[in-house]
Amino acid sequence: MDLMDAVYHRRAVRAFKSEAVDRETIRFVIAAAVQAPSAMNRQPWSFVVVEDQPALERYSREAKAHLLKTMPEGGPLGEYRALLADPSFHLFYHAPALIVICATSAEEGAAEDCCLAAENLMLAAHGAGLGTCWIGFAQPWLDLPEGRKELGIPAHYVPVAPIAIGHPKAPAPPVPRRHADILWIGS
Ligand SMILES: Cc1cc2nc3c(=O)[nH]c(=O)nc-3n(C[C@H](O)[C@H](O)[C@H](O)COP(=O)(O)O)c2cc1C
């Protein structure tokens, strides 16, 4: 797939077919992820792949409950309260797999490096005909001792990017972009 086509047409996908993503394809998108640049070429990333559907159901419940318990009244997440309280809302949209990109240290720059890896992964997935959605709502729970224990994330790692991945049920509609603010300095 043409690079610009992927950049312009990748969308957050929120409805997946139940069909599994084969492991070769999971390895393919992770191989693309690790091509990302990283500060001082530290490549400070690690990947946890969860394919266990009952586990994902459980993580969805736990992460929603944690958010509802901790989100401040009237905060920016307030508009999502009703959705998060809905037992039928699956945080990972019933995706057949979740890839959690973890920083292998809390060192400066490691989380940024993981974000770059995440974008590579999402673009590669789109190019392979798959859909992805970064599930930021899951991150606070994944960072708790119980979330870390569930996924085997070591204490010194930092879960940065939980990414649901699967075969899209339908093409996701375009999402408009704000006008890019550009401040030109110089002649
Ligand atoms: C850091 C981050 C966290 C996100 N968290 C969620 C999330 O928890 N649930 C969700 O449905 N989408 C989530 N998204 C997807 C965004 O809502 C989506 O990227 C945005 O609406 C723009 O749409 P597009 O990706 O289709 O261009 C997240 C995206 C990013 C970058």
C-alpha cells in the first residue's frame, strides 16, 4: 500500500469480526513497529499480545470499573461516564487481539519511542487490511499492580499503548481534521 494512502486512510476501528488475526500477521505488524526511530536508538519497547477472549472481557470490566472509580467529577472524561458504566460496552470492541506496547523503562523518551512504534504498527495493520484502535481507557488499569500481574508486565516496564487489532467489520468513516496551525519563522 502507498504510504500516503495508509497515512490518510487509517482510522480508529471500533467494530471487529470475531475471526482471529494469525500470528504471522501479528509478527508482521510488530516487525513494522520496531522500525520506528527511538531516542539514542535504545529501542525501549516490548509487546504483550493478548488473544484470550475471556481475559479481554475481564480486563474490559476491570479497566472500566477502575476508570469510573478514579475519574474526577466534571473532568474531561465525564462525557464517557455513561458509556463506561454500560455493562454491554466492551472496552476493546470485541477485537480478537490486544497488543500492549510497553516501554522497557521509565527513562525519558521511552514512552515517546513507544508511541512512534504504535503508529508504525497501526499503519502496517491498515496496509494489511486490518483495523486497530488505541485503547487509552485501558492504560490506567494496565499500569496497576493487578493489570501488570495479569499481563506479566515487569515492575520497571511502563504500559504505553494498548492497541486493539482485528479484521474490521466495515470500513471506518473519515474523521475530519482541524486546520493545521503553522507558525513560520524566517523568510
Ligand atoms: C492516546 C490515544 C488514546 C485513545 N484512546 C481511545 C480509547 O480509549 N477508546 C477509543 O475508542 N478510541 C481511542 N483512541 C482513538 C481516537 O479516539 C481516534 O484516534 C481519534 O478519534 C481520531 O480518529 P482516527 O484515528 O480514526 O483518525 C485513542 C487514540 C489515542 C492516540
